[in-house]
Amino acid sequence: MKKVGLPLGLCVLLASCVPAPPPPPNLYLENLPQSLTGSMALEERIQTQDAWNHIRDGRLDKAQKALLTLGPESPLYDIGLGYLALARDEYPSAAGYFSQSVEKYPNSTLARLGLVQLFQKTNESDKAFNELREVLKLDSRNAWARDSYEALKKQKTEAAVDEARTAAASGDVQKATDAYLRALHYSPEAPAVHLALAGIYRKENKPSSALVHLKAAAAADPKNLGVLADYAAVLEETRQYERSLEVYEKILEIEPGNAGAKSRVEAMKNRLGIFELPSKYNDIATQPAIGREDLAALMAVKLRNDLAEAPGKPPIIVDISASWASKFILKVTSLGLIDVYANHTFQPRRLVTRADLAEVLDRVVAYLGERGCRFFRQIPPERIQVSDVTSEHANFRPISDVLSYQMMELFPDRTFRPGQTVSGTEAGQAIDALLALLR
């Protein structure tokens, strides 16, 4: 028994002298992806895996030796040295290696995950957030990145919202706005943040800015009746009546008995008019020669967002009851854009000439000018020479005006042909040219 005891004691003594393996670094280290090692020869693949295993096991010196053996041509070289530097708390070196790797291999999640952990250690949370976002673009199923991203997103969003609310309570609107916008950097889909910003912009009389956030809030929470009602109201305020109607109709789909939405839908439909007989309106574009009722409909529909409400007392017109465009005719005649004849007739089917169209376009320019719109001539009127319209012509001035604005054009022989009828396409293009100047 004594002979056996001595060797066992020696074994215990010798074992106690062997250094324990170092603890693995406190880092998240994924398995090497197939995309990195798949094209390698067997020997290189084994060497690469061994180097990575040394890093994961905390054998940093062995890992460094293995990486140097692999050399800078290896896709693991910069990544591995970056993690070695990170494990040793050598942050500037780690940043350099990871950045070099990302530059060489933009789709490398290993390098970007290294940058995330570097920024976490250096308390650069915004940079960590941005890198996590890039990792998830490359690998949306990466559980570690997803969990880290969501946790940081929640933390940063809540901090920004708290700052915004505090600033708003103290009356610092600009600081509140900046903080809410920062919250959207972290949580771009957050409906509550979009609503808060929309409220600020509405109070500042910036409806266009409010619309951006109301649209986003409605997309994020499509069944929120309060959000939809605000969105529809601001669309109406900005004279985007078609879109406002769509949103009000969506409210009615969700809540058919909503009296407020029903009232606004009716108002929008009455304003737009086009919903009455759309097939007749759509036929205008194919007509080789249009009548006065067609021109009235084109004007009323295309300019609906720019015309004021018609005066309460419409003109007396005795021959439009059977016209499909009677509402449009009443609209444009009430505003003085197209004349009613002295005998109280409109003659809805009388064909429109190019001189007639020029006269109506010129009246619209004058009407909108009185409402504060500005039009800029494309050609000075004195430079326009028309071979078949002299200064004595009854429509000389309106023809010169529309030509100077380039709403209508001369024919190649420099004629205007004032008595020629107007096609649906020509009339539509002329009104569109007017709208382009207006916008």
C-alpha cells in the first residue's frame, strides 16, 4: 500500500502545478458562418476553425498565433484580431480591425456584431443601435441581435419620449419636437409619437408636416378612429378632398353608424361631384370635339381643389336640367368662369372653339389671381406673332395671354385657328398646363 500511495501523491502534486485554462471572454461569439469558410480548402478551414475556437475558449495567445499564421488574406484575420483586442479591452485597436473587416466584407455579421459589443463597452449606445440595425438587415433571424436591438430600442425610445414630454410641459416646443423626432429614429412606427408630433405641427399651423405623421400613425394603427378622423380632417384642411373622402369612408367601414364621418362623406362627394356620373366624365377624353357642358365638367373637376364654394344664389339657366353636367355648369357659371347667354341659356352641347377655350382659361387665371395665386408668363406677349389673329380680333387678348403662359400653342404655320373645335384631349391638356403653372 505504501508503494501505491507515493505515486498517487506525486500525481496530485503534479496536477496542481498545471495552469488552469483561462475563462472564455465575456463576449457573444457565434459559430463561423458557412459563407466565410465554405470556399476554403480543408486545411485552411481547419486552421480557421481552430483560431476561432481558441478565441471562444479564451486562449488569446494561441488565437493570435493562429490568426497570424492565417495571414491578412484570411477573411477571419481582421475579425479575429478585433475580438482579441476587444477581449483585452484594447478598444481603439478593436475598432480599427472591425472597421477594416466591414470595409472588406460589408455583409459580414461577425464584424458588425463585434462593433456592437465594442460600442456597448464604450457606452456609445447610438452607434450600437445603428450596427444592430445593420446586422438585422443582413440576418433578420439573428436572435441575439434581435433581443439586443429590441431592448435598446425600447430604452432609447422611452428616454426620448420622456424628454419630449418634459420639454413640452415646460413650453419648449422646439426641444420637444427634436426629442420626438429622435424617438422616431429608434421607433419609426410608433403611432403615439407620430400623433404627438402631428399635434405640435397643427398648433404651429404646419398642416403639411402634420399630415406626414398622421399618415404614418394611420398606417401603424389602421383601425384607430381618432387617428383616422384627425388624418381626414387635416387632409380636408389642405384641400386634398379625394384623399380625405377615402379616409372618411374607411371610418364608415369600421363604424357604419359614425354620424360625423357620414356628414363629411356627403360634403366631400358634393364638392367633388365627379362621383355622380363618372362614365360621362371619362368619355370626354375620347371626344374629337367637346361641348360647353364637357368643358364645364373638365374645369370643375380638374380645378376642384382651387375653386371657392359657389355663391349661394346660382344663375338662372333654363336648358341644363337634362344635362349630365348640370352641377358642374352651375359651379363654373356661378364663379363667372363661363358665361350664361342673355336669354338664360347655356347651350350645353354647343361645340367649343379654340377661341372659347382661350377665353375660359384667361378668366380662370384672373379668378385665381384675385385669390392670391401667381402665374408667370413663359413668353412675353409682345414677342408672340399669330398670323390669323390680329389685334382687332375679339379674343386677341385672351389668346395672347394663354399663348404667353403656354397653356395653348400655335400650329407649325404660326396660326391659332380660333374657330377650330377643341377635342377632349386638347382641352384636358390645356387645363393641366394651367394647373402646372399654379402648382
